[in-house]
Amino acid sequence: MIWLKPITEDNWKEASRLSVGKEQQAFLDTPTGILARGYVYRNNNARVLSIVNETAIVGLALIRNLDEEPACYDLQQFMIDQRYQKQGYGAQALKQIVSLLQSEGAYDCIEVCVHQNNAPALRLFQAAGFADTGYIDDAAPDCLNLMYYFQ
């Protein structure tokens, strides 16, 4: 079982020590970079959530509000530490993030941009109900924009 918890002055150092394997580093920011983005996007209701199991922080998620078209929640970064991958934590955390954002009700969808070569992330998001929009952002032409619409 996992929980989503805010990053605080008591846990940010633990969160900053997370890492992913070499093959995933090109697709994600560092944990410190994710924490910094959360600060930079604070005017867009950005928040960095820790993904916690019974004993440790196992991952991070950065979510912000995106008021330009398409107005939605933007799941900008989502990572599970390499020591905790392939244990179901990513799927559990994603399900909880969807539920949390749906209950907030500010938007009717969540967008995530995933590099086309990041097959594990694409499988995870598609299994959770995210679908390719077909939109290609000129700033990220190698990425697929996936959207999840709340029921």
C-alpha cells in the first residue's frame, strides 16, 4: 500500500536521494530538479507529492494546473525510485493521483507528456486509461501527449 504525502522540510532530503536507472535518466528530471520545478510553478498551483510505502519515500510526482488550452492538470513529472520499480507502486500512485485530482474538480482531465521511447511509462499510463491525443508539441516533438478524462 502506498500514500501520497506533501513534501515538507522533514522529508525533502529523503526525496532528493531518489534515483532512476541509467536508461530512464534521459526522460526525467532529477529529484532536486523536480522539487525546484514545484517551486518555480508555484503560481500554477504546483505541488510535489511524495509517494510513500510503509517505510520510505519510493517516488515523486509533480502536478500543476495548466490554464492554457487544453485547460487541465499537468502531471509533469512522475518517478518511482529504481529500488522500488516493478512492485506495483507506480500503478497504485497513479490511481491515487487520478482520484485526488478528480476530487479537487478544477479540471476534467489530466495531461502527461511521455517520450515515445519510454515504453515502461507509456504502458503504465495507457493501462491507467490515458490515451494519446495525437498532438505533437513543437517544443517536445519526440513526446506523446496522453490525456485522462475523468468519468
